[in-house]
Amino acid sequence: MKELIDRLAQQQNLPDGELLALIRNTDSETERYLAQTADRVRRRWYGTDVYVRGLIEFTNICKNDCYYCGIRRSNTHADRYRLTEEEILRCCRAGWELGYRTFVLQGGEDPWYTDEKICNLVKRIKGEYPECAVTLSIGEKSRESYAAYREAGADRYLLRHETANENHYRQLHPEPLSCANRKRCLRDLKELGYQVGAGFMVGAPYQKPEYILEDLRFLQELQPDMIGIGPYITHADTPFRDMPSGGLHETLRLLSILRLLFPGALIPATTALGTIHPQGRELGMKAGANVVMPNLSPAAVRKKYELYENKICTGEEAAECRFCLERRMESVGYRVVVSRGDVKKQPV
Ligand code: 5AD
Ligand code: FES
């Protein structure tokens, strides 16, 4: 396997059979070598820098009914909320003071936030903080809507593809969602000049190594700037309540494989990874990640944005998450930087 990993690092690619063998491999020595190689590549491109994104979860109202997600429409136990424009701006102001230069506005697909409201919000944030990057993560929209947000000043868009396989997509999402439309959205976003983030859950129900291979091939075709992966985590108020969560090591190995396939990508050590293991995000960094997304949402709503159970950082204030993460990253030899943290097209 070492020879294979070296070749992957050199060529940023492997034939299907070998990549599949690597995806399937669970041996801990291989995992260690993967992480070591991925970290070397990460340091060549980004040094020890860790980019932070202030995450503002501004609505947990969603018109979709994804089987895995805790804020799905049919979950009547979810305590729904929307932040006002003023509340969102207050989060950004607090975030700016804490050194965040990227704000991620994430929410369910909530029709109350019309394109006009989203555009106004983006304009106000960019008006107050012209040097910041605004990232939207608000799901599937028409090309026209994406164009309008871009026009208003949005720089980046996060939309995980969730799975590149049509059949698997159907096992995770009821109609009217479709794999084809998801991919259409991502291609439109790229064409409109966004820095685009895609990704998927590791250990999602019905996932197979062959599907992960398809995910990697889809990502190679899309060439996103950001790739977000984290373990699937069971939520009791969903149809997948009896499905097991994804694993730590499975996620770490995939993070490393992603770093080797996409040396310059922005790859977060996600909150979900921090949720399944107390040092999940630190281990994610050591396996090749270079981004963390601390929570900037008002403490009063944090518990309500419950995509999955036992989510971390729900009792904390913005400043606590900021300093907690700084310490955590330092504990494993990396450094949080005050920067927009744009994607690099060349190693340093
Ligand atoms: N476990 C882990 N991740 C989840 N997401 C949604 N539900 C869960 C869950 N139960 C992820 C999806 C989505 C992102 C915002 O959160 O991949 O794209
Ligand atoms: Fe949120 Fe540690 S990062 S409390």
C-alpha cells in the first residue's frame, strides 16, 4: 500500500482498482502513512496555516425531507427559528472582531428568505466588511438565483453533492430532490464564478466503497475549491434512526485521500468529526485538513440547528469557540490565521 500512496501523492490520481483498494483498506499502518503523506502535501501548499470560517446558522426551517437530516420538514420535534437580518449582522460584527474574514451563511431551504432578502443581506455584509468573503450554503436554487446572489457580492457557495450515485442519492433523499439537479446546481455555481464547495457524509446509510469511488471521480470532474466531508451521525427523529453513524478512522483516511487527490483544496475538519471524537478536528488536521468552521450563531439558537445528535459547540459563545479552536490547532502544531483564506492554485 505504501507504494500506492506514494504514487497517488506523485500523480494526484490512481486507476479505479487501486483507488478502490485504498478506500477499502482499514489497516492502521496504512492509515498512518496516508496521514503522514497527506500532511506533507498540505504543508507544501498551506504551511501550518489553518483558515477559519465563521458559521452562521441563520434558519433551521427547511422545505426538504432528507432522510438523514434532523431539520427535515417532517421532524415535528425540531424547534424552528429564523434569525433577522439585524441578528445576522450582529454575528458578523462579533466575528469580525474575533478575526474572522469569511462568513458562512448556512440554513435550511427556507422560502421565507427570498432571493431579494438574501441579496440584501449579502450586500449589507459586504458593504460593512468589503475585505471579507461571504459564503452561502442555502441549498438548491435556480441558476438565476445563484446569478443574483453572485451579483450581490457572494464569493463562495457550499453545496455538498451528498453522493454522486443516482440510486444512492434516491436512498438518501425523497423526491423532488434529484442527483441530476444537485449536479446541475454545482456546475451552474462553478460557471458563475463562485469558489465552490462540494462533499459528502462518510458512512452514510447504504454507502459502499464503489459509491465513494464515484464521489471521488465526480469531484475530479467538478474540481471544487472546497471539499467538506464528515461522518454521518444518526438523529433519532429521522427515518434513519436505526442506522449506525460513520466512523472516525474511515473519515480520517478519506480526508487524507482527498488531500492527495486535491493537493490545493480547502478541506475542513468538520464539526461532525469533532462530535464523534473529542479530538476529531485535531486528528482531521493531522490527516490533511486545513480549515475549521467555528460556530458564530447566537448561543440561543445553537442547539436548535441540530442536523445530527450531540453536536458540539452548542453551549458556547462565539469567542469561546474561537479561542478553543486556536488552542486545539496549536496543540497539534498548526496556527489559526486572520485571512479570507482563499484557495491556492500553486504551492507556496
Ligand atoms: N450527520 C452528519 N452530517 C449531516 N448533514 C446533514 N445531516 C447530517 C447527519 N445526520 C450534513 C449534510 C449537509 C451538511 C450541511 O450537513 O451533508 O450537506
Ligand atoms: Fe466551539 Fe471548542 S470550538 S467550543
